[in-house]
Amino acid sequence: MGTALAVLLSQKGYRFVGASRRSRTTDGNKARIVSNFHLLDSNQAVVDTAELVFITTPDDTIATVASEVRWHSGQSVVHCSGADSVDILEPARKAGAMVGGFHPLQTFAGVEQAIENIPGSTFGIEAEEPLLTTLKDMATALGGHWIKLKAGDKVAYHAAAVFACNYLVTLVKMATDLWQTFSIPTDQATRALLPLIKGTLHNIETIGIPQCLTGPIARGDTGTVKKHLDALSEKAPALLFPYKELGLQTIPIALAKGKIDEKQASELEAILKSN
């Protein structure tokens, strides 16, 4: 994330002065991606050079990094954690620095993917003025949107991202595992399911929830749901519980769409709650 932000913000007129990392060896790939990429000698060297410092370490080390350097008044210190509040930057705040959170609501499988994916994303921002305006401007410069978060919002905000991103991967893995029960390998199953996944995302974007919901629960098709449960019980019993739980969460969406009535919803709920 740090490299991607350095690249993209540099392209928008923000001056990148340098970075530090645990390994002091220059990363040739990053040097290729960031034209002015250079490593400074230490975290303290970055802090002494930059007016605004991004801490883009793993979440569990942000507080440690913040506590190990000397900050100064008027400086801005921003972490990129989605789950943590700015309270973990308290050493910087006590030293007179402004503190903030700037979290791109995006997935980062690698540097190049991050550079490609960040523009247009929504940014979860936690800060007070004047840093708040600076971070809003950065989000806008990156072609994105922003939402202002309070400290108490962060964990729920991040959990929502896990549902939408990380657990989507898990759901696809579960689907491809099920295809292996009829001898279709994972790579072939993934290729086959991707157009369906992309079509679903397109429907979410263009039609919205709940109208985009399709499938047996949206239709009140109790017979098909029963068949699914029987097949999973025989072929993939480990998937029975998540299927039932997801089905129960889907019933209210189907009701909101208006294609099933309360009686059908109750029948589906009884089936999905059965042992």
C-alpha cells in the first residue's frame, strides 16, 4: 500500500521524499515502479524529512513504529489501518503532531494491483481539521470518494470489508471445492464461475440490493433448497452449516425484493434450521 500511495500521490503533485523499511536493501521492483524511490536510513530519517508521514506497516506494528520515533509539532502522521483508530498514534499526538487514518477500501494482492485498484476507491478517513481536509483532498485527487469515520466506527467498517472482500474469496473456494466432487479441477471451476461472479457484481452495481438477488431463495423454491441440503450432506457435509447460515441471511433480502411472502419465508427458514 505504501508504494502504491507513493506512486499515485506523486502523479497528482504530492512530493514523495522517501521511505524506510525493515530491510535496508533497495527493492529493485519498487525502484522501477516509483521513479524517485529511495530508502532513507531509518524511520526517524523519514520523520525528520517529511511533513506528512504515512505508516503503512501491518496493523499490529503501527503502534510500535509510532512510539519509537521522535515526532514534532505541526507534523501530520497517518496510518492506513482499516480497523484501528487514531488512538494508536497517541505518541505522535502527545508530541504535537496531527494524527489521522486514511484507509483505501480496496484489496492489495500486490504493488501493481494496488496501483491499478486504488483510483476510484472509497477512503475511510479519521482525522480532525486541518488534516481532515488534507486527507479528503488526497482521496479526491486519487479519483475516489471518502467517508468520515469516528473511532468507534472502525472495527465494524473493517469487518464489513472482510465480508465483501476476503469472504468472497472463501465463498468461491467453497464453490470450487464442491465442483471437485464431480471431478472438475479448481482452475477449470474458477474459470467457469467467474462470469457468474462478474454478472452478480454487475447486477449489484446496476440494479442494487435487494432487486439483484436471484436463485432459489429469491423464488421461494423450497424443493431446490431441500435438494441442495441433501446433496451437501452426502458430498460436502462441511459446507452444510455455511449454506444454511447464508440462506437464513438471504431470506430477508428475498422478502425485501417482494418475490416471496411471509409464508414462503417461514417455510424456507424451517428447512434451513432443520438438522
